[in-house]
Amino acid sequence: MVCSGAVWCLLASSAVDAFVPKQPHSVTASVHTKAPSLSVSMSATPVEKPKKFRPNPVVVSPEAEALSHSDTTMKLIPSYELFQMLAEEEGGEEPPLSSGNAMRDASVLNTDQHDALKGLQLADYNGLGGKQKIEQLPDPFKLVEKELQPFSDSIKELVSSDQPILSMAAKHFFEKRHGKRFRPTIVQLMAKTVAAATPEKLGPNHSRATSNNNNNAHQHEAANSELEKAGGASGWQWSGASTIEIGGGVVTPENHQGSEVWRRQAQLGQIVEMIHVASLIHDDVLDEADTRRGGEAVHKLYSNKVAVLAGDYLLARASVLLARLENTAVVQVMATALESLVAGEIMQLKSPAESLLEMESYLRKSYYKTASLICYACRSTALLGGHAYGSTVATACEEFGFHLGLAYQIQDDILDFTAAATVLGKPALADMDLGLSTAPILYAAQEFPHLKPLVMRRFKEKGDKQAALEALYKSDVAMDKARALARFHAQRAVDALLRLPPSESRNALVRLTHAVITRKK
């Protein structure tokens, strides 16, 4: 196994357990009264269910894994075990309830409010076959452009170093070709969105109703029962929210901007961008890529050693800033996102040949490499805004980020075949050059079985890539199925958003989701 840098190698030792086959389980949690640390002990009871193939390139023994946990820690359940990955017609199904998704079907937050977007379908909008104009919704980038500007400027200072070459390498992506800051924009919009939601009262001593509506209360009580069965009456899912030290202890749209909560959420956006850029630098070293974002890759400008050190340095700075958010739960959630990035690299390098044909395996890898950082950042934004880990708000945030991240990656993989390198800012057909099969090729292989051996040997023989491309472009359905998969996840992302109270920022996130699957680069 090749690791890009010391930090990644250290993380890899704990990340590999992500590949141990997991069975659906019920969870009980016992909570100790010692505050403020999170205190959860876990036990699992296997449930008999048909076993699915799971890639297992590296296995960590249960003894080794146990050493990394204590009564005050909890290993988060991967989002692909919380939310649906494939449409029902492709064999997809809703995962069982657990402490991370017990509130995924709740609608209690907006039952008493008029919502002009209720029941919104992306297919009704221009660019996706409909006639409605998506431009009627707020522009996501313009809505937070002025708020993000100070943080975009200061991030270059946050990664400064006394070593000139290291400093220049670390700042490379922040000074040039930084695009629209996709991830910080999501965090900033999500921060404004959750500010419009009143925190739910979670726990065994609370009714958890957010209004006097009897039906509303009954709905919440039913969900409370499910949450208790899945994760215990108290514990991690009741905690994790930052203490709010502003007016009445509750964040509102009126007191949010300029507050300490707002500052920490914006800093989370910086942290997410640092982690993302570090992963790009390391990926380019591993993939021996020459270009990134329309310019030379860092390792081509300097050297592999400098690039690895620059990526490690960004991760170290992100870790320091993460600790300064002063929320233990957020640290654990975001550390898991970092672990997931490494797991994705290992999965890409070491997956067994059989798994390369599985759409579910492809989506899990896409989750680790792309969606995990987005969905964990979204849930962390809710925690910093005073919402508990297991709340409807925090669950909807993670579900939105999960589906948006997958939609983004699938669209990226489609563009790898349909857009020119000059438009993409990176080499076209890069995935096939690395021996990777993405959604379009996997759907083509379902239609043309002779592609399966090519996929399993990672296109290593002469003529493999050409044969795969010919089959893809010959297919009448492969690209359409890939687009349908991206739209499935985009619609699920919107469905999660619509569980949150109506606001300008929430509606801007709907428009952003539309942009993700209609973009051309």
C-alpha cells in the first residue's frame, strides 16, 4: 500500500476497518453522568439478513479496533448505512434505523408553515426536462459571497509557514483557480438554514414536540420511540450540540450573522476546504497527475516530497483549527471524514476484482472519497448551531450532504466522458487511465457482458480502454442510466432539505443541487 505522506499513513492504520463487512444491528447506549465529554458504550445484536458482497481488502482485528475506543467514544455509522444508495428499481432499499438516522423521515419541523417548495421535483425545472425556471430561486454563490470573502482572504494567512517553499505550495490552490469555493458555500448556506430551525428537545424527559399541534407531538413521539430502540434513551444522539451563548441560548436568523456561532461555522468551512485541498494534492501525487483545476499540479511545480509535506501541513493546520471550535462531537465527526478520505484511497487501490463490477461498491468508494467530507461538514454545521446529533435538523443535514456528494461525483464521472480536458481543468478519461470503472462504464458492462473481464483487470491489456469506450458510445442506455442515478441522489438531497423550515438559504441549496447535476464542468 502506498500512502501520500505521514499523516495519511497514520490515518490509514485506523481507516482500514471501514472495510470489515457490517451487518445491520440494533444499538443500545448507556450514558454516564460525567460531563461535558460524550459518553457512550455500544453493544450490537446481529440481525439475520441476506448477505451482500462487501469489498474487504484490509482487515483490522476486533482486538486492535477495540483499543481505539472507550466509554467516551463512538464509531460513527457510515452514511451509506444510514441512507439509500440506489433506487428501488435497481435493488436499493432504505437501511434500518439506527442512532444516526432515526429522524430521517421526520417532517415535524415545517408542518405548521407554508412552504412554496413543498413537494418540489427537480425534473420540473429547466435543464432537467421541465419548464419551471430554477433562476427563480436565490443564487447560492451570490447569497453568501460577501460573507465568505473575509474567510477566503484569511485562509491564505492561516496556512502560512516560515518555510517559503512549503508556504507557497500550501497556498497554491487558495491564491489561484479557487473557483467558487463549493464546499465553504455549502457550509455557509447550511449555517443560515439551520439558524431558522428551533432546536428540538431531545431526551427521555422531553416530549420532543416543537409546537402545540397534537398531531405534531404524536408524530415526534413515534419517532422518539424508534430512536430509543435504535440508539438508546440517552447518549450520543441526545448530545453533541454546542452551547449557545447568545440571546436566550438559541440561534435565530436575526442574531446569527456576526455571532460567535456564525464565526465558528464559517471557520468550519475553511477547515473543510483545507482538508479538501490537501486530499487533492495527495491524490495528484498518487495518480501522477500533471494538471489540477486548469493549472499544474503542486508536485509538478515543486516535487513529490514538497507536495506530500504541503498536504500534510494543511491537514495539520485543519486539525488545530478544528480543535479550536471547542466541540468534541464535531471533532469526532470531522476526524471520521478525514479517515473516510483515506479509506477511499485504500478502496480504490486494493478492492478485489469482483467488487469492481458492483454499482454499490462504486457508490461506497464515491462516498468515502467525495460525499463523506460534505455530509459530515453539514451535520457538524448543525451541531455548531446548537442542534443535537440525533435531531431532525442534523439528520437532514447529513442526508442532504450524502446525496449531494454522490450526485456531484456521478456527474463528475459522466463529464469525464463527455467534456473536453480544457473544460474540465484536468485530463479527460483520467479514471480509465487509472484503471477505474465509474457509473457509465458499469452500466455499459451490464449491457455488454464482454466488458466485465476488462473492468476486472482494470483495463490493463492493450485495446481494453478502446473496447470499453466503443461499447459505452454504442450503448443506448448506459449514459442515461448514469444521469438517472445522479438525478436520484439530487432529488433525495432536495427531499432532505425540504424537511427543514423554509428560508432563502435553504432554497439556494435547492438551486445549488440543481446546478450540480446540470453543470458542464
